[in-house]
Amino acid sequence: MSDFHDNLLFKKIHGYIAAGSVGNSMGELMEGYTVEERQQYWGYIDYLPEVTKFTGKRLFSVNDRAANPFDTGLGHPPIGHPHTRVPGTTEDGEERFRILSTAIIEKGGRIDLWDLAKAWATLVKPEMFGWQLGSQDQVIYYSIKAGIPPWDVGAHASWPGLYGTTKMMGAVGVVNACYPEQAAKDAMELARLKDVRGVPGNYAVEVAGAHCAGVAESLKPNATIESVIEAARKVLGPTPLREFDDVQEIARKCGKDPEEYGKKLQYKYENRQVSNAVEILSAAYGILYMADADPKTAIVMAVNSGRDTDCRAHTAGSLAGALKGIEAVPADWVKTMDDAMKTNEHTASNRTSLETAEGLYKAAINNINRMRQVVSDIDSYLG
């Protein structure tokens, strides 16, 4: 094993990758349900569950999104193929993350929209749809294959304003480790593949930038919960920032009780889309604070807090994993998740969390070395 595996930055990157994937997997079972519904059907979740997907059948919460009559899956039923996901299996948001991560790993550094579009065109296959990729991903894939410029694809998003854009982008914060400002700029550019900026009420692109700034900040050696929250705050405009701050205040009043926190957010967001980008960013960063950045606590709190649990757990868990490092993430959870990834027949990448972390670490170091060269070149002028 190479020396860099003992490097603190690598351990933080591995913690980020592993805890995010575990949270994504653990939170999928009760995604869209209220706290009360989760209590009724499953009790308290603190394990990686098996998830069964039925064609055209799913019990949605009364507060979940209304059915989209146009969301026909371009040839597949709206829910996809009936199948069982073994414990540790992730879902569509994680698939997008793995596609973008592969693009960064293969380029060995920061990517642009052309690089990301190429990754979608080459890694994604039509037969993947209906398993872990869905109809919104078909919009991206077939638009690219049809020759639509990547910067225009997001204008045709089938679910605009949602958090899936942000979940795809997290690796942008990793490759820009310790540089929140550049991470935010890169993320908002790349996010145009899945969503669009400038539409009233749609802050998906802005939220992607805010979260990637938080990720880059979390990888600093002296990063704190407050510094991560502040890095995200700096990217948000006035309207999403007010909502973000309101939710942070709610988190501080709820102590260590994720169910009370979840019920307060259910009331705040009643009859609103559960995957709204600003809500999930705000809720997850609140959980990061409530859990004191402990990855296990953050994941369990998130999956029991209701509404879009897999997105909350992915975000809160990954940030906690970055702040505390891979040693703080339960090893048995990581093994279960990695084993599922290695045997998954429907994923765009079978890399384990360790393998993904290795590739992203090398890409981040390449980026750091490029910046060093720039500084060296400028210093040569200054003597």
C-alpha cells in the first residue's frame, strides 16, 4: 500500500466518500416518508437495509411529490425494473456522483462540461435505465447523444430545482480540496448538465456550488463544523440563505433529537417537494451540527428525520466523514457497502470507496501541484 494512505488528506477524502455512500444506501428505504410513517413501518433505522423496488408500485407519503404524468421513463415504467437491492446498494444520486468522480479520476484533475458529458456518453448504457438510473438521467444521456451542447442540457431537466444535481457534484469539492471558492465555481458550471440557473425559485445550481464549497472546506486540516457551514453560506444568494439560516436555527433548538427536528421540518415544508435543493442542503448541514460531525451519528440522525432521507444522510454523513476521517466511519458499514458496489451489475463504476478515494486523492494532488506551479511562475517575476 502506498504511503499516501496514511496521509490525513487521504483519510479525510476516504471518509467523505465512504460515509456519503453509506448514508445514501441506509436512507433509501424510507425516502419520502414522514417521521411518523417511518416509525409505523420500520421503527428506528440504524442498519443498512435491503430495499425492494416494485414496478409501478410504491407507497408514497402524503407529503411526497405528486405523480408526474409525463415521467414515463422513456420506455420503462416510472419506478423501473422490479428488483431487490442488497444491503449497501446505492441509488441514482450516487450513480451520478460515480460518473462525475470517474471523469475526474480519468482526467487526473479538474474537469469541464465537455469532460462530464463525455463520461455520461461513454459510461452510461441504455440498459442501465430503470435500475439505478431513471428517467431524469435519460434526459441527460439522450440529450448528449443527440448532440445538444452540454451547457444546454440542464435547461431540459425533468425535475428542475431538486437536490440530485448537488449529489452528483460532491467530488468537485474533493478535487478542489481546501479551495472552497474554486470548488463553488466549478460546481456551478458543471451543474448546467442537469439543471439551469435564473429560473425563479430554482436554486439547484447555486446549492451545488454551496455544497462543494462546504466539501472543499471540510478537507482543510483545521476545518470545523462552523467553518464548513460558513463556506456554504457564502455561496448562497439572499433568498436561499434566509432559508438555510432558518433551518440552522431549528437544528440548534432541537439538541440531539432527529425526530423533533424532522417534525419541525415537515411542518415548515408541508406540501412542498421533498427533494427541493435548498431544503436538503439546509437540513443536512443542520444535522452535521446536531451530530457534532460524528459520521455514524449524522447518518442515523438523517435517515430517521423524514422526507428525503437518503439525500440528507449522504450529505451530512459525507461532511462528517471528511471532518473526522475514515477511522470514524463504522468499518462494517463500509465493508457492506463496498461489497455491494463490487458486485453491482447495473452501476457505471464498480470502484469501492477506497478505490474512488485513491483516484480522487491523486486528482486533488495533481490540482494542488498545478497551483504550486502557477505560484512559482508568478514568484519568478516578483523575485
